[in-house]
Amino acid sequence: MRLEDPVATAGWQAELVLGFQRRGARTVLVTRRHDGPLVVQKPLYPEGEAVCHTIVVHPPGGIAGGDSLQLDVEVGRGGHALLTTPGAAKWYRSAGAWARQTLALRVAPGAVLEWLPQESIVFDAARARLSSEVHLSGDARFIGWELICFGRSGSGERFTRGSCRLSNAVFRDGRPIWLERGHFDGGGKLLASSAGLRGQPVTGTLLAVAPEIDDALLGACRQQAPLRGEGAVTRLPQLLVARYLGDSSEAARRYFTALWSILRPALAGREAQEPRIWRT
């Protein structure tokens, strides 16, 4: 059997649908529907009523072969939602079946969505597919990141078997402004290649999307550097892209948090206030 052939098997099938609306000065979670083990805690307002913080929880704690997680989020006109997770997502080894996570994020004109999950740890021999689509309308804004650790590097594990497939897309008014796919096989050449991960287990991408990203904002982000590993920032039309490559998911998260603290005031008009769950 070829590695890319999916194997049908029973697993957790989970779907979570969230809808946010602006009501007066408050962003309200008006739709919360779930099927299977993917839920949210109560809405939180640590920085006032305008921004709704929401913690997405996967109670099983890990994602195994055959599991499928679907998260659909919509932020209505003028709303502002920040979503995060309580801890690292763990992608367990699989005997053959793929595990999947699919994000569909929609942001209306005048709205802001921040998707700031903690890292994903892809265990050796896992078979993981992670895909996301962000659909922005009008002058909507988005800040999001993805951090991936190949193998449990803290215990010396490396990603020698299995596969991880990544697919990310951002659209504004139906037109693509960012399309990216990644294909990493355990023990594959791309993990060690100078054109790939250069033997580093941790990689990350941050995307900040707005109608305009000026030179001053780009320059301020380029002044930041991770404490360990390497970081880089570039700009495309309506898009700022930051990358991390290194051996520390903590260093990656701190680097992206530092960039977020610069980007958020410029793009969303609010000072960065870290979700409390990050400090627990």
C-alpha cells in the first residue's frame, strides 16, 4: 500500500461551528453548534466587550488515525474574535489511517479574526492532514499562525516515519491572495535538505492580512528575532508572512507573539493582550 492511500477506519468525527456578531459595542458568540468531541468554553472578555476570546477544546487530548476535526468560524460585520487552544495538539502515530483537521474561517467587512493556536506535535509515524481556508470580505482583517513540531523533540524523538500534509489558502472577495501546500514524509529528504527544514524539528508560519501593510510595519517586524532558531519576515500584496525554523516550539511561540504585539495595534487597533490560558 502506498503511503498516500487513505485507509478507512473508525475514529472521532468532530465538527464545531461558531458564529460571532457585533451587537452594539459587544462581539457576541451567537452560534455554537458541535457534533462530537470539539467544543468551546464560555466566551471571555479580558480586554472589554469589543473582543470575544474563545478557547477551542478537543477533550480527547490527541488526534489519532481516522479522526477528523472540522472547525467552521464566521465573524460578522464589525465583530472581533480571538480563538486559541488550551495546549499543544498531539498527532499520534497511525497504523495506516489518516487523521485530519480542517479549518474554514470567514470574516465579514470591518471584522477581525485572530486564530492563535498552540503548537501541533506530529508524533513519529503519524499521518496528518492539516488544511485551512480563510475567506475575507471587503476590508476584513486576519492574523493567524501555525506551529508544527515534527517528533517529540523534548524526548529525542525524530520524525522518521509517517507523513504530514499541509494546505493553506487565503481569499479576499473570492480572489486568492495566498496558496501554499506542504508535504513532509517521515525520514524524507525535505526534512534535512537546505531547501527544506535543514534538520530542524520545529517550523512555523504567521500570516497577517489587511488591505494595506506599510513599510513602517514591515520594518518593525523585521527588527524582531527569535531567541533560538531563525526567523524571517516578508511582504506580499495585502499580506505579511513570517517564518520560524529551529529546535524550540517555545522560542517559535515567543517570536510569533512578539510579532503579534506589533501587528495587532496596527491592523486591529488594539494593544496585544495574551489569552490567559497561555499562562496556565
